[in-house]
Amino acid sequence: MDIFLLCVFLPLVTVAWGQYSDYYYGPYNYGDNDEWVNVFRQGFNFQCPHGQVIVAVRSVFSKKEGSDRLWNYACMPASQSLGEPTECWWEEINRAGTEWYQTCSNNGLVAGFQSQYFPSVLDREWQFYCCRYSRRCPYSCWLTTEYPGHYGEDMDMMMYTYDYYIRGATTTFSAVHRDRQWKFIVCRMTDYDCPFQNV
């Protein structure tokens, strides 16, 4: 009798898992052997593969290495409902030593980061690599909590919910600690083309 029930319910569980398993990201693959994308005090350029977006950010801080951080990123394919990216670009540079707020223009999603270290201010400038998916529009946007929780701590930000995407960030810079805290701007995207765009 137990084998009969197993044969009946196993296909149902498999179908249900296939329908709902995409609503959780993870575990994250941060690239080959979880290596960092940069070395201390050096610039870097990281882009997700075509059709993928950033879903996790990891970083460690070192005061003795110029108050700099090592960085790594994880990517996942965007939802099939968005289709293929129709264009990608680098946003304007966010200057070192200042606080800033930026979202991807033209309703884009963050698919990469570029950064250059400046020893004169012990900080980095940043650019987002953004990709637009047809004419999809953001909605239900919110800010994450601060990453890291305190200046100088390790950072591990992960998107746990499928169909939410990083569209930008706001950062604060501490002149005392020479470190940044990040709040990521996270949104859902419409499943249909919409008539407006942000600038």
C-alpha cells in the first residue's frame, strides 16, 4: 500500500515543485571557486551574462588595505516573462567620497558594477551596468536594510524572492571609517509593456 501511495503522490509533488520552486533564489554561485572580482585598491568591471541580473552582493572590508573592500556578485536569469534584454548601458559615474542615490534610467535593471579606487579619499567611484527589458516598468519598489549593518563589517546581501530586481542603490559614506553602507532599490517589473519610462 505504501508503494502505491508513493507512486500516486510523487508525480504530484514533482509537478508542484516545478511550478513553485522558482520563487526562491539560491544557493548563489559567486563565480569560480567563490573568488573575488577585484583585489584591494584596484578597479574592476563585472557584468552578468546576457539575460541575467544581479541577485546577490558580497564584500569584506580591510582598514589596512586602504579602507577598501573585496567584492563579489551573483547573477541569475531574469524571469522569462520579461523576455530578452533590448539594450544595456553604463550609467553615470557616482563620485568617490560623496553620498549618492541612483536608479537605472529607462526602467533598467542592474546587471553589473564597475568601480575605481581613489587613494586620495580612500573610497571608490561606482557605475551601474543596466539592462532594459522591452518596455517593462517597475512597481512595488522598496529599499533594503543597510548593508553592511555597521561600517567596516562584512556584507552579504541576497535577493530571496523571485521576480524582484535590483534597480539601483543609495549609499552613505563615513569620513571617519572610510566605508560605505548601501541600501539597494528593489522593484517588481510589469509583465506587460507600459507607456511611460523613468529618466
